[in-house]
Amino acid sequence: MAESDQASHTPTEIKLHQKSKLLEIAFGDGSRFNLPCEFLRVYSPSAEVRGHGPGQEVLQVGKINAEITGIEPVGTYAVNLAFADGHDSGIYSWDYLYDLGSHQEALWARYLERMKEAGASREPTSPMPGAFENRPKSK
């Protein structure tokens, strides 16, 4: 990557919109992306999600309510995102965030297809039906 390309992949602005659960990120080349927290969570660059090699990816299910609870800079090249579910081990480089934004539609379609193939849901798993019903009242 040429030096001028690298400079354009440095963010000029990063905003977390907590209500809409979006991370808005603008880059020096004029690109601006609105990346949903769920999308960032399921495409975390962590080994927990990506595995340690090809074919070891772990499908992330039940993340529709994903929320970012913290953003910490990592040097001058990345951020670490902390999520409400406790996941905080992914380091999102500027290039990775740019790539996610540039290919968001195709990546999201691929994720939804993998979910369908696995018979999985974006909804969080709920407790077993009846798990909290008919409990005797304590005295």
C-alpha cells in the first residue's frame, strides 16, 4: 500500500451513536461508514471469533443487541472495542475498519447466509421456557 493510501485510511472522525448502535467513522479519502455494533461484534478480528487459521472461524450468534461500551486507542493505528457482552479482545486496525466499511453489504450478506445454513439466530438465546414460572414463594 502506498503511503498516500495509508494516510487516507486514517480516520478523521469516529463517533459512537449509542441509541442507534452505530459506529460512524470517516476517513481522509472522504469515505464515511456507519457500522452497526452487531456487525462489528460478529466480524471482530479477535482469535475468539476468527480462530487461529483458515476454517477455524466461530459463527457469532445471538448478537442482535450488541452494544459498544468502550473504545480505546491502540497506538496510532487501531482501536480496541469493548462490547456489553464482555467481548473486548479484538484490535480493529484502521485498514480493517475501512475494509469492513467498504465491503459491509457483501460481508453482512455472507454472515446472514452462514446463520441460515447453521439454523442459528441473531436473537439472543432465552432461558428455557418455564424456567422462572411456578416457583414457590419464599417465606
